[in-house]
Amino acid sequence: MAMKSFDLSRCRVLDLSQNFSMDSPPFAYYEGPKITWVKKMAFEGVNAQHISTTNHIATHLDSPLHFFDPGPDVSGIPLEQLVGPACVVDLQQFGIGDYDIYGADHFQAWEKKYNIAIERGDILVIHTGYHAYYNEDWSPHTKARHPDARADLPRAFLRHPGPRAEFCKWILDRGIRWLAIDAISTDHPFNTKVRDARRDLIPEVEKKIGMPMDKAFPWPQEYQATHTLLFPKGVYHIENVGGHVDLILNQRVWVGAFPFRFKGGEAAFCRFVAFVEA
């Protein structure tokens, strides 16, 4: 994929990643991280650690292999695809909040409001504001924009907004390269295993979205739609965006995602950054 030239000497680099630590929470039914000191400066003259973890923690890239075999895996995604122009769309301004469903109409309204076209080949960065409730959020700019920002993992995991399957058709029709989101998942939480884990919340969710769960998110045909319907088409995503994301809302910027070259990897931790003209 040919890339347009871009002068990095004129840019600030903004970190859009969340911290990773032994306190980073795993997704439903996933194992959390374990970090062990195997050497310490006092005894061996060096510090060294052993890490055991699943991949879907903190800021990470899901490769198509996560839900679609033969993939590609993380190492099979060309580096030039991971850097490019992005539209950063703030959905909070449209009243999108707990359990809400967003769709193509919100992004078209955004294009009209800001006179910015989401073009073929663009990366789409979706800002829901729910990074403000993740316990690994670190940016001082989060509190400035989100007065209620605090570690609230039930809200971060269970209540963030998400799309229905029809949104995936719009993504493909518009030629979006890949997605990034400042939430636990690109899917609505109740179109993931959260639905099995917290069936007690289904009546509350149905009341908020105004329809039965099986109509909003029919299983198995539309289960985790942004994973199962987009990965076979080569549209992957980054989840748990955060950091300085609030500094680049409602504009076009260049972004880059940098996972390690993980052969056979279905996902990988990554640093996600924006290149902003100084």
C-alpha cells in the first residue's frame, strides 16, 4: 500500500495507549496478567521479570486470526497498513452513553457537522469517553474533559456503547482500513461474553436500548459482529485506546499502531500514537 509523504520533523507524537501492569483487568472469562520478579538488583545485580498474560488486556491490536483462521496473524499485517490518516470521531457529543447503540448515522452526522469526509482507506478512531473509567488511564487531560473520570471497571466493562451488525456493512461500504476505540471492545458489551457473564443486567440493557436482546444482537449469526463479520474482510481493530486521545477529537490526524512482530499471534499489546503537527 503506497503512503503519502509526511514530515515527522514537524510533529508532536501523542501517546494514545493505556498503561499495562499486573493490575490491568482481563476481559470476561480471560486470565489476568502475572508479573514475577526473577532477578533483583540487590542479589543478582540486575532486575528481570517474567510475564504471563493473555493478549486482550490494556491497549492491544486484534489481528483477523483472533476470529478468522487463516488470519493474517499479527506478523502478517504489513507495517505500512498500521500507519496512516485517521478520523477521530467523538460520539459523546451526540448523547451516546451507557449501553447505547451507535451506528452509521452518527458518523454521517459527524461528517456534516465538521465538514470532514471519512475517506476510503482511512483509519476510524471512535471516542466514546469510556477510557475515563478504565483503571489504567493515566493522562491528566482525561480529567479535564471528563469531570467524572475515575477507575470504574463495572462501567468500563459492562456499560460502554457499541454498534449492531449493520454498522459493519457501513464500515465495509465506506472502505475503512481499520478501527480503534477507547473502550474495552469494538462490540457492544452485550454482544460479547459479557452477556453470559451478567445475564442479570439484560432487562436493564433492553430497557435502555428499547428492544429485546435477541433482536438487537441475534446469536449466533451476529455474535461479536465487528470481529466475526469484519475480520474475514481484513478489517481489524485496536481496543482500549486512551492516553492523550482527548487532545485530538473531531479532526483528521495521522496515527500509528506498533505491536511487536508476533508470528502466530492472534492479538498483541501495542503502542498507539498520533502524529500531530506542532
